[in-house]
Amino acid sequence: MDPIRFTREAGCLAGEFALAEVGRLRDELAGDQGVVTYRLAGALVRGRPALRLLVEADPTLICQRCLKPYVHPLHSEGVIFLAHNAAELERWESHDPLMDVIVAEAHMDVRMLVEDELLLSLPVAPRHEEGACQQTEIAQGAN
Ligand SMILES: [Zn+2]
């Protein structure tokens, strides 16, 4: 897809794929089940071309507290600004270092954008919600 044209036409696209297909995610997952769904919308944000990206997934991770697999719901929404070239990217970033900006290429790999967002939204230390670990099984393991 041509991202600048996509934002100018306020394009929108959505889709999903299996988490098992994401090679870069393989080491993080405790199981092959689960899907990623995404929605990508082109827009002008503060007068600049940008992509609004929504990513949701339900990966199975290993809880760092009880070492059991569990399903961790992910929900990530971000705005990615599209610079026309490297000079513009540097100028924008110097004004706002926290800005998420990439150089718009003639053909953009949507799948790669979604995978990047997914990897960034993974928890550093995955764990069950407080009190949700299976305490009895830990006790049995300690005996
Ligand atoms: Zn746990």
C-alpha cells in the first residue's frame, strides 16, 4: 500500500492472522493458539499524515510468578506519523522525541507494522492478575 495516498484518502483496512505465523514472536509464546486482529486508518493528525493503528491479540504467555501458561489479552492503540523523507523525520523527532514516526515508503508492509506494534506491547514480565495464580499447585510443587 502507498501510505501517503492511504492517509489522503482516509483509507481504512482491517484483518487478522494467527499468532503462530509471527516468527519473531515464537520465543515469547507458550502456545500456538491465538490470533492478532488489527485496524489501520489513515488520517491527518495535527496537520501531518499519520496512521492510527489498533492491535488486539490473545497470546498465551508464561506467568513469571507461577510459571504456568495463561492467556494475556493485549490491546494497543497508536499513532504513527509518516514523514516524506529522512530529513523530515529528523526534524519532527527533534521537536518531539516521543513521536512515533517512520519514513513513508512507496509500498508499506502492513503486516510488519502490526507485528512491530504487537512486539512492543508485550509485557516485560508477564504474570497472572494479582491473586489469580494457582497457589495449590505451587504448594504441591514445593513439597
Ligand atoms: Zn501465575
